[in-house]
Amino acid sequence: MLDFWIESRQDLMAVIQELGFLPFFANEIEGFSIEEHVPDEIWFTDLEGPWDWKGPVISEGDCVYGKFFHKKAGFISNKWFYDFANYRRDGYDFDARFEDGLATYDEQYLYNIIASRHSVLSKDAKVIGGYVKPREKGKDSWQPRKGFDTNITKLQMKCYVITSDFVYETDKNGNPYGWGIARYATPEMYLGKKFENNVYKRSPEASKKRILKHLRSIMPDVEESLLEYFLG
């Protein structure tokens, strides 16, 4: 089992850089998550903890965040995200994937909303895309577009979209409250030229082998089948 402990934002950033990959939730690989390595008093409580650190870690931690691991969230260091995205994309940029019939129209529709902007809040993307019903009167017969959650997850799993920040609503006194609202961006927009110049540097298979070699080095006792499953 991996030996680390997370009690602060700085701890979390350090572990992400050390391991390269860090799922948020417990999974098939025992001990390979944030959830299993934080004190109970800061996990889903009123005290500041990993849920509050997500936005600052994304902006300060030289890493990306998204639903990368079997539709569940986690962090990947920038150093390893190039290979991970290359493998998950199978060497395709999104337009080429769509042209080859490997992405659906619904995925393309949502991707274009995000890719045409520097970034966009999830609630705004839903309004722009018609996923939520307008508040104006006289729209009773209008039906919202379906599939936002499904397609935003697919785009993150394929590494065409990441979560670039979390924004909180504030009360009349300016105090944040509630769950953070996800802000989405493409890796190309968020990470810029460095990502574009490195993501397709190797073949997808070479990227996969490189990642598996790294995972074996940090978790030598984990079965190869579990590492393969984790990589997806």
C-alpha cells in the first residue's frame, strides 16, 4: 500500500507530483486515492479539506483535474498528462476523431461550446447549449437538450476536456457556500503550446507503456491486470 498522508493543500500537491496520478476516491487499487489517506475529520465535514483544495491545487499544483479514472475524478501531474492524453485520445485530436466516426454528434456539440471559449462554467455551458430550460415565459413547449453529464464525462475520460477551476456562489456578505461550480476548458486552451507540442510526441502505445512502467515503479506489488484496468 502506498505510504503517504494528506493533511494540507501542500501535502496534496506534493503527492500528486510524486505519484503523477492520484484518484480522488477509493478504487480497485487499495491505497491509491486521496480518500484513503486523509484524516476522517476533513473528509466530507465542515472543516477545510480536499473538497475545498481542488480549485487552488489545480491553479497552483502543476497538474490537471477531471473525471479521468473510470468516470471518477482525480489529479494527474502535467508531466504525465501529455502521455495519458495521447493514450486516451489514441493519437487523435477531436476533429479527426469526429471525422473518423469515433465521437458522437452530441460529444462534438458540447466540445465545440467549450473549445470555442477560453473556459466556461458548467452552468453557463448548460444555458448556452440548451441543456436547461430558459426562465422566460412562453417557453412551456420547449424541451431541453439531454445528455450534458454523460457527454462531459466522456470528453474528460478521453482527455479532450479538463476541469480548470471551481467557482463558489457567495452570500450577501461575500462568503462562499455550497459545492463548487466546475469550470471547463480544453487542455489545449488551458495548458497552451506546451501541451500541443508534447501530447502527440510519441505513439499512443509508447505512451501507454511509459505510464505502465511508471505505475509499476510506484506500486510494484499491484497486479499488472489492475494497472491495465486503471489505465483504461
